[in-house]
Amino acid sequence: MTGPQQRRMGWILVGLLVATALGITNHILTASHVRTPYYFGWLLLVMVVFLAAFGVRKKLTFLPPTLIFGGNAANWLRFHIFIGLLSAVVFGHHTGLRLPTGFVETTLAALFLGTFLSGVTGLILSRVIPARLTSRGEEVLFERIPMFRSRLRTEVEELVAAAAEKSGDSALVEFYETHLKEFFSGPKHILEHLIANKRPRRRLLQHAQNCRRFLNEPEHAQLDRITQLIQMKDDLDFHLALQGALKMWLFVHLPLTCGLLIVAVFHLLLVHAFT
Amino acid sequence: MPETVSVTRPQRWDHPFSFDLNPSSPVTDSMIDEWLTRPPFNQMDESGFRKSMSLRDLLKNDARLMSYQAGDIVVRRGDWGNSAFFILGGNVRAEVESAGSSIPPSMLGRKPNRKRTLFESIAQLWKNPSAPESRSRFTPDDSRIGNRGQGGQTRVFLQDLPAVLSGYRTEAIPPGQWFGELSALGRTPRTATVFAEGPAQLLEVRWQGLRDLMRFDQNSAIRTDVEKSFRDHALEEFLRNHPVFQGLSDEKLKILMDHAEFRTFGEYDSPKPFKDLAKQGFENNFESEALILEEGHYPNDVFFVRSGLARLTVKHHHGHRTVGYLTPGHAYGFHEIAASSAGESVPYQCSVRAISFLSGLLIPTPVVQLVLLAPDENRQSTSVLPIVPAPVIKGDAVPEPLLEFLVEERFVQATAAMVIDLDRCVRCDDCVRACATAHDGNPRFVRHGPIHGHHMLANACLHCVDPVCMVECPTGAIHREFASGNVVISESSCIGCAQCANNCPYDAIRMVQITDQNGQLVVDDRIGRPLTQATKCDLCLDQLGGPACQNACAHDALRRVDLSDVQQLQEVFAR
């Protein structure tokens, strides 16, 4: 086992130990007629505040890691994942795994579960997608993808127009109008890229191959270039889809976290006001 | 068949040195006549010079006359230059380093070495200007210096010369003396600040010219001076600071100093060789690399790298494969000589080749055996082998394809390469945002660059071992910060000439149009064009936490790596 794998196993073992300890504590306290939901509620709130503080920590990159509890951002992310996963266990003990009743409780539970699940989704995406991105196409900055796409469209349109003008034949124009115009007009096959489905790409390349027999010799060179451009555009869409997914989950996770914090504080006030 | 264009092959002296300064004032025959009446030029034997490269030709094309006024700084400690100076007349003084009383960096037009306070660091979150590349002031940070002249002729001068003369220890350099020759020949930083005390005329000779003056003069008029200077100053400093020679008696050091040979290898007629070399491909690069030690030959010397980089290669079928590289301080040949001393006959196991330009020391085998391999009661260990700095060689940590990539792309220069593990990077750009926060809202790198396997070497300053960006800066604005060795740009003395950006082989320096605090474009009042300045990564020198990019990466994907450090290479590339 290599270093990172050993570390990961270490975190999992510690997590299991802590979860077991929490379970035993809950059992003992409940048997002693202590208000366990109340204490687990406080613990959960502290954990949620700590988890939300990661967003603040990420902004303080100019401070020495030694000056900040937990060290650098990478350490904080490890704690964030660890505490985040553990928070589901504490949530279970806090609620007793009962269905919530009332508007505030239901909203709070939904927000917690939404935040937790979006976080787990983000964790999975951040572990799976980077290696997939590296394996295909050129590395490209997300913000520059529209510019590159526009360049590809311009090039393919110029190629088709030049070929038509030179040969006086419209085979390539027809091929472009029928199969490529929409493909080059904007992002396409996003869902297929996310689930690693290459069928649309193969279909387009097959159309290009079928078109070859209607072309003369000089047009073959142009079709070869168009085929390359199809693959480049498909790779761009692939990067757009995957990089987009890496960014989009945060747009769910962060607002839910804010909502969770607000409703949790409201819930706390209600608990103290009416007990 | 492609069309061809016929041109005359460019020649070495198509562009004389004096043209860099002012094409309308070239070196004239009457100037040369006058110089040739003075020592050491009148002591030189011209018979060794080629007809196509006479002494007069060398002086005409590789030298230029420089005039300085009182207070003008000629070179600064820490500057990198590719020329040497000969004092024709006037008063020139050099600062003599003495503890606690050296001329402060800000007074030399450099970035003040100051970390932000904790409050200043946090205040960046709301105090950073909203306008891009905003500057609060457009004059030097220190009122005791000023600029005069334009472009390549810009001079930085000390406004209050008497205060410098009275406040700091300086020594006059008399006419007829050279200075700056060792750093020009060895491509090492200037070791002292030199300025004009009054009107002075200097002959500035570029590196190639000085090399040829030394090479072809049969009387060795200049060579003797340069070698003496090297043995008196640079060699002793090198030996005393190198771990291999620690604890040696003065007597043994003297033997070393008497026998060590200072050599330079490789050519650089352009300060931007890597950019061109990278395009040529391995075979062309390899052919152009000077051979220092040859695999299979008897080990006559140990070779120490003083500046520059060397490649270790072994023969492989009909070609050569790269198995390692040497950076300054590394040595090669010890193990072969040690084995020979033990009775085995072991030839050099690798060839050592200079990557671009390199300077180093050759120490003959008998001297190594006598001084370093023989028992010495002053030294703790009887063997020097454990303390010879290990070069980076092929192994589990650095597989051969990676090694070839790092050497071919010249990334082995890096002391702080930005290496991004793309299998971990989630492309969140937190690193770019952190960099922007630490630099008044302006990121100093682009998350883009060459990729090997799943590692990207981003276009951020590598803080090179041999920073060619610094060679042609006319004001010394780009310099090494003394304490850390980081290459930084002083905003107060950058005149926007773009020499550094053009010379950087890694596209790590960007020229930007600067604005004032209201976001208005700043225009040069003399020429009416927007003012530009060079910007680059400074490794967050003024930040408390060090490189913000590395601190910001939550996925541990981004690391700043010293590529001469095997342990760091292993940590980063073998993950």
C-alpha cells in the first residue's frame, strides 16, 4: 500500500472508531435518561459551523498555515471531508432517525441532507473527474472554451465554403448543413460526456466517413481536416461538461450550506425559547 | 516544392555591441587607436588573432564606450550581466561589503524586503484596488535614487552621493582595472555595487569579446589578470562554501587553488537559448552540447558545476540516453576516482555535457586523491563520498521519460517550478485567485503550460538557477532578492522595456499596461503611449505565508518544486 492509500485507510479507521464511540455514548446517555438529542444537536451545530468555516479558510491563503488552526487548505479539506461524513452519524443520533415533523424541522432536515449529499457528490466528482480530464483532449481553461469553440466553427465554415467554391460541388456543404452545423453551434452532448458515452462522437465520425465517397480527391484533404475539427470540438465539449460539473456542484452545496446555517440557528432559538 | 527565400546568413557582428546603446554612435577607428595605446591592449600580441577576427575587429564590435556622471550606478550587487568593464578614466568606486552597513536595496532601486504585518495581510481582502494593475506611485520608492535617459540607455543614479560615500564603506577602483569580468564569464551575479564618483569613461566588453581577447592574445595580458582575479576571489569563496571542502586545512586549500582549473563550456551568443533549443528537438540540442567528461575514459578530473546545468548521458545502441543532470554545487567523477584509488580501474560511467552555457572547476585526479580522498585529521569523515551533493539521476522517483522531459524543456533550471498534478487538480482556480489576492488583485501566473503524463508545469516563474531574464535589464529592476534568492521585479525601477519578458524561455513574464488608483491608464508623458511594466511570480515574497498558490490548493495538487532536490522530485512526481 502506498502513502496516500495508507493515509486514507487511517482516516477511515479513525472515522469508524469515532462513529462507534458516538454510538456507545448515545446508548449510555440514553440509558441514563440524559437529553441526548439536545447535546448531539449542539455537537452537530459546532460541526456545521466548522464545515462552513472552510469557505473562509480558503480566502486566507496569504496567512502562514502554522498560524491557522488545521494548517493549509489541503489539511482543512481532509478535516472537512472527515467531519462532513461524521456529521451524518451525529445527525442520525440527533434525530433518532425519525422523520421530521413541522415546517422548520422538515426544512432543516432537507437542508442538511441536501448539503450532505451535494458534498458527497462533490467529493466523488473531485476524485473521479480530474483523471478523466487528463486522459482526453488538450488541457484548456474553462473560461476560454467558448473562444476555442468559436475558432473551430469559423475554421470549419471557411473550409466548407472554400471547398465548395473550388470544386463547384455542394457535397461538403450538405454534409455540414445536415450533420455539423448544429454540432458546432454550441456545447453539445453534455450528458453523454458526463456518463462517458462516446456514441455521438462515433456517429458524427461515421457520417464523415460516409460522406467521403461523394467527394473528389482534393475534397478528401478538407474532409480529413473537418474530421479532426469534429474531434477537437467533441474534446472541448468533454472538457466543458466535466469542468462544468466540477464547478456546478458548488453552486448547490454553498447556498444549501448558508440556508442550513440560518435555519439551524433559528431551530436553536426555538429549542431554547420553548424548553 | 515549397518556395524558398534566399538570405545572407546572419553573422556574429551584424549587430555591434555599441548599436544596442545608440546606433548613431558606433565605436570609431580613432577610439580604437587611442585604446590600443593603453595597457593591457598595448601589451597584447596580435599575431594569435585570426584575420577575420582581429583585435581591432573585436574592440570595434564587442566593446562600447560608456560615459557615466557622478552617482550613476554601473552595476549592482546581485545583478546579472553578460559584460565586463575596463576603466579608461574617471573616478569609479565599489562598495565593500561590511556587516550591517551595506547600501539598502531600496536605495539601489530594488524592491524593499519587507513582509506585510498580520493586519496588512488580512486587509488585502478589502483593500486591494478594483482596477487591474493599479500602481499608487510612479516614481522610485526611495527619494535617494533617480533615473535618467531612456530605454537601454537609462541610468539609475544616487541622488545623494556624499551621503553614500560617508555612510558606507567604498573603495576606489583606479583607471586601468577590470571589474565584472568573473560574473560575465561565469554567468554568476555581480558581487559588488559599483558607481561613478565623478565623470567616468568605461569600456564595456561583452562576454564573447572578452573570451576571444583572452583566447587569442599570445601574451595572455588579460587572461593572466582574469585568472588571478578568479583565484584570488571567486575560487577561494567557492571552495570555502562547498560542503566537500569543509574542514580542509589552509595548506590543502592552497593546493586545490593552485591546481583547480576554471573552465567555461558551451556557447551563448543569445541570452534566450532555451527558447530556440526547445524547438530544435533532442538530436539537434544534443549535438550542440559541449562535452565535458566522456563516458569510458580514464577519470582525469573531478568536475564541479559552478554555474549552469549539465546533462549526464550514457551510450545506448547508436544514441545516448539522459540518465541525470547536474546543477550548481553538484560534482561528477568522485566515485570513479575513489574506485581507482582502491585499486579498481573504473572509467567515467557517464558523459557530462553542458546544457547551454556552463562554468565549473576541474580538479585533477592526483589532487583529489591527495587532498580529498586521503585521511585528514581535521575532517570528521575520512571519505568525502557521503557529502558529495547527489545529482538527480534516473530511478524510481525520476523515471527516464520524465528526466528527458525535464532536461529537454530545460525545467531543470527551476528552483520553484509550479508543478500541478492534473489527476488531483479540480480546475477550481483557487490558486489563481489566491495569487491575485496576494498581488493587489492581479494573478501573476497562468494555469497553463507543458504537460508530461499527468503533471503540468504551469507558466509561472521558475526562479531559475541561471535566470536569463535578468541579463539584459537596463535598470536592474529584475533581480535576485538577497535573503531568499527569489527573482523579483521592482515596480519602482521597471521601465517597461520588455527585455526580461522577451528573454524568458518559459513565458512566465507578462508585460501589463498599468493604471492609477482610479483605474485610469497611465501614459508616458514623453512619448504619449501607455506605460507598461513587467510582472511575474515573486513567490509571495512579502506575504507571511509564502506562496499563496500552494497554500490555497485544497487538493494538494499544486506544489512549488526545486528540481535539483531529489527528495522533492520524489514527493511530487512519484505520487
